[in-house]
Amino acid sequence: MAAAASSAGAAISSMITLMRKQSFRNDFGPLMDYSQEDTTGGNLEWMNRSSFKNLYRLTGLLSFISTCMNTPKTFEYHPFLQYTTFVIDITCAIILTIEAVVKMKTRGLFSGDSAYLRDRWNHFDAIMVLSIYFSIILQTFELTHIVDTYSYLTIIRSPRPFILVKVLKTFFKFELPNNQIKSILQRSSSQIYNVTMFFLFFMSLYAILGVQFFGSLTFHCVRNDTDLNDVKKKDLMIPDTYCSPNKDGFHCPEYFVCKKIDIQRNLRGYNGFDELATSFFSVYESASQEGWVFLMYRAIDSLPSWRAFFYFITLIFFLAWLVKVSRDLLLFLLMKERS
């Protein structure tokens, strides 16, 4: 969420400021160095060589690029990329699997303080590897036409962009005592949690209001002789315009009539106020201040305009204001704790 991201950024900014203030002190305890996470096992020293580190970074980066290329329009314009991404995913899966297996064999799976499953970074790596394997299986079914292309199953690819964290974390090195870092993270995380819950409350409130105020907006201007059971693009007004069958809202011009049309989601888009889940997504889209005006115009054309003006003006004001206040509050609390 936007508020959580701003709060997390404020926490990181506070940590960096604190690092600068204490950079000249000599009473540091153990350093937290993510670039040296594999030194716990003596037999893993070869994995800390720069060549292997660069290989893992490149693997994570290639997996991220492959995920970015895996879009409907990309494959429509460049069909060969379907097989390119498939080969890249298989290669990345093999390299990351070898890394995980070596760590498991050297450290052990459960037993010992340095066991593979006792490290949270290893949990993260394992999830990323599984996501790549699931993506490979899904793409295999898509290429063999066992599963429809771009079905809802493609949501299993959604965690894959987080593999970029694996690339970036190898460059991070916090020169702070461990207890200091844990204290900052512990206290700031509670504030981030409170801000996130407060933000989710407002988003849920406006999602419910959106369903109550607008509901399903499905009235369009079509030609007088349109068969509503077989509506084509040529039957719609250009540009496609929402309308109202009542006295409020937009009224269709001559030779057009306002009719309710059921259009598939993949054609009309996934935003709107049909049900709570879709409304929540639309509120999030509006809170990000990207594309909210199109939703407002759609509501103005379909219903009395005062509803749209009241809803969207208060939504933008309160959520944007809430993000700013939450960020300032978190910064104040962190500065107060540090002083």
C-alpha cells in the first residue's frame, strides 16, 4: 500500500541518518552484512567468490527480466519471446536449485544453528525457486494448449518480481550494532503496522461506499438497431460512452439509445464498483492518483454528478492527506526515539 511504502521509506531514511551519525563511533558490535550471508559454513567459502556472487546476481536479474517480458502484448508483438522466456526460466531454475541443494547438503535441512530452514533468507530463496518452477509448468501447459493463455492461473507468477531483492541484498551492508538495528526495526514495524491498518480502514470504507453509491455501471450508448445479444464495436458510440437511462447523467445523442450491455471483464477492464473486491482495487487505483479521473467521468455519465464529485474529491483528499500525515508521524516518532 502507498502508506506502508511511505512509512517503510521513512524508516529506512531514519536508519541511514542514524548510520551517518554513528559512523565515527568505535563501539560497534557485530556488523550486519547481507553480502556475507553464506560464511556460516566452512564448505561454502567457494560460494562467496565474486564470480559465483555475480552469477547469482545475474540469474536473479535474468529471472526478473523474463517476468517483465511475460506479458500478453509482448508475446503478441514478438511471439519468439515465449520460448526465450521459457529457456531463461529453466536456466535460472537450474542454477538457483543447485545453490539451494548445496546449502542444504552442507548445512543440513533442520538440525544445527546454521541449518537451511533456520535462515529466513533461505525461506525467501526457496519461495522464489518454487515460483519459477510453477511458472515453468504453467508456461508448458500454455505452449501445449492444455491451459488457456492468460487465464487466472497466471497469478502464480505474481511473486516472481520480488527476486530482485535477492540481487539487491548482496550490495547492502549496515555498519550498525545488531541490537541497534533490531531496536529500530522492532519499533518502526509497530508504527508501520498501525499506519497500514488505519490506511486499510479508509480504503475498505471507500470501497463499501463505492458499491453503495455506484454499483455496476453497464449502460452504454448503442445504435438504435443494435442486437443486445450480439453487440459489436461498430454498434457502440465512438468513443465508447457511458450513459444514464434516467434524467440524471449523460444522455445519448440522436440515432443512439442507452442500453445495459454485459461486456466481459477482459474487454471492459477490471476496475469499477460491481462488488467489494473490485471496488477495493478501484479505490487503491484512485488513491495512487493514476487513472482515477476516468472512473469519475464514468460515474458522472452514469449517475447524478454530485455522487461522483463528493466521492472522488473526498477520497483523493483523505487518502493523500492520510499518507502524508502517516509519513510525518512515523518520522516524528523515530526522531523522538533516537533523541
